[in-house]
Amino acid sequence: MSNNKNNPPPPPSDHPLSPIEEAKRKAAYRAVQDHFNPSAHYIGIGSGSTVVYVVEAIAAMGPEVTSRMTFVPTGFQSRELIVEAGLPLGAIDSMVPLDVTSLTRGRGRGTDQAARRVANGLQDLGLNGERVMLDVVFDGADEVDEELNCIKGGGACLFQEKLVAISARKFVCVADFRKLQPRLLSKWPAIPIEIVPTSAPSVLRDLKLLGSTTPSLRLGGSAKAGPIITDNGNFIIDAPFLKPLRLGPDDIEDENSNTAESEGGEKKNELDKGWDVPTLAKKLKEIVGVVETGLFWGRNGIEVAEAASSSAAASSAAGSTSVGKQNVPVGGGQKPVAAYFGMEGGDVVVRTSEALKKKLLNEQEEKQQ
């Protein structure tokens, strides 16, 4: 999707910015203009340098807008951004339960009764996971491909970033032009992987078996002796692969490789032809000791909601009462619904998912009726 000249530029910064930082700022303000709803209640705030400008844009709306909201961070840095901006701070593990009066399971007449049942040991904590969803999460990325698959984790916050993303109705990515690539691993050197510390030797071994050339623990450099420790007390491994990741199994690398067969007629294995995003993401998660990977792929929040709605409608038509829970959140998706890139020339380029395009078109048609 091309840039939109009708969106007003952000106000001048109160201090000089480099061209890269100015590009990030413009992308952040544009994303907030397009996706921040003043009537929203829960907003996810991601990690990284670009998100600084997202918080700036939101805070500029003033407490008359933001004081009624709760802002949920993906790590220490974004938590500090929220606090320093004077925005109300929340936490992903402290989201309020759904009002059980909106459910049809006969478990109580309200959240006050549910709280008493939890205190008395008659009901488990968490209302079986039925918590309100974030309305939107704004986060950055280290690289984004043509289908909005992302690599994240350069700031070592990938687990909490993914946890917040799948807890939101939509994830909106904000970055600069360097992150806009046709395939993942085109420019970004490696896939960040969060692991349990004691599993490091075996995970490194298994990554080499998958074709990662020189997987290595991310070290703290001069600031810290030894590996970087994540907010969750884990290690990060950076796993490079020789070839950029294909979009899917049917994605052809180039014109001369329109089959998956070698010159001798033998079928190439994954290491020969390079990995595709879905296959590699699944393989990485199968490794014992891997907590989460920096590959954000699969469905986005809109696609998840549509799939749940279709499933509920099918169950209702079949006369089932076990599904069809229209008021229960179903979780979000790992992929963004849209990605905003600040360009060198001052424009903002937007990549929009087909699901979001369809939703916006339907909303426009409903308004015209």
C-alpha cells in the first residue's frame, strides 16, 4: 500500500533528529493516527526505538483521552516509557476478567461473586483464561517481509512481545525503511530465540542440525560479563541461516529453481533449498529448551477473529451449545494487520494485510447503506 499524502505530518520535534529517527517518528505518528481509537480501553506498547515515538504521539493527546485507558508493556523498556509519559500502567498478566454476566455458562452472576468463589477455593484463578483483550498493540520489528511475517527480538523482548501480540485484537507494526524487505533474513542477520539457560548446549547443537551456520548465545558485551538475560530470566540465541526465508513451501527462490529438484533429479531437502517461514518456525518450537522464537508468522488478529466467528456460526447451525461463545475472546495473531515504514524521503509506506483491507471495505459499504 502506498503512502497517503492526506495524513497530517507530526508536529516538529523539540530536538534535532537524524534522518533515521525522523523516519521512525513519522511512521509512528501515522500508525497512531490510523489505529489509535480514543474510545479504546487497553493498549499494548511494544519495545524498541520506534515505539518511543508511538508513546510520544499517544501522550500528546492529553490525559483527557489517555487517563481512561490502560497501557500494557512488553518489557522493562516499554514499561518505563509508559510511566515516564504519565500513562496508566497495566500488565499482561493482570488483565481484568470478562464480566461473567456476559457469558452463558452459569458460573456466577458477576465478577464480585467470581472473586468470592476464587477466594473460597470454589473456582480456579483466571476464570479459565477469559480476560479482556487489548484493543491494539503497537510494536516494532527487525525485519518484515512481503506477507507481513516479522523477525523480532533484537531487543531481547520477543517472548513478551509475542504474548502481548496474541492478546490483542490487532498488532500494528512501526519501523523505518531498513526493515522493509521482500523476505526475512534478507538484511537482518539471524533469528533471535529465547531459551531456558540450562538447555543452551543442546539447543545450539539442534540449530546446527537444522542448518543454522553459527548459532551463538547473545552476550552482554562490555556492559555485562556473560550472556544477556531476558526479562524472563532466560538466554537469547541468535541463529543465522544461509538463505533468506521463503514465504511458504510453494515460494520459488528464483526463475531457475521452479522445482524442488536438483540437477540429478533428486528432491532437495530443506537445507539445500532453504527454509520457508512456517516450516522453520514449527521446527524451532519443537526443540526442547526453546521458550519462543523471534519469527512472528501465521494469522493476524482479524483472521483469528474471523475464524472463531465462522466456527461459532457453524456450531450454532449444527445445534451445538458447547462453542458459539460470541463474547469470549479468542486471542489475537502473531502477524501485524499493517506495517508502517518511515522512508528516507519523508514519506510513510504502509503494507496492509488482505484481512484488514477486506474489513475496511466492508465497514465502508455498511456506512453507505
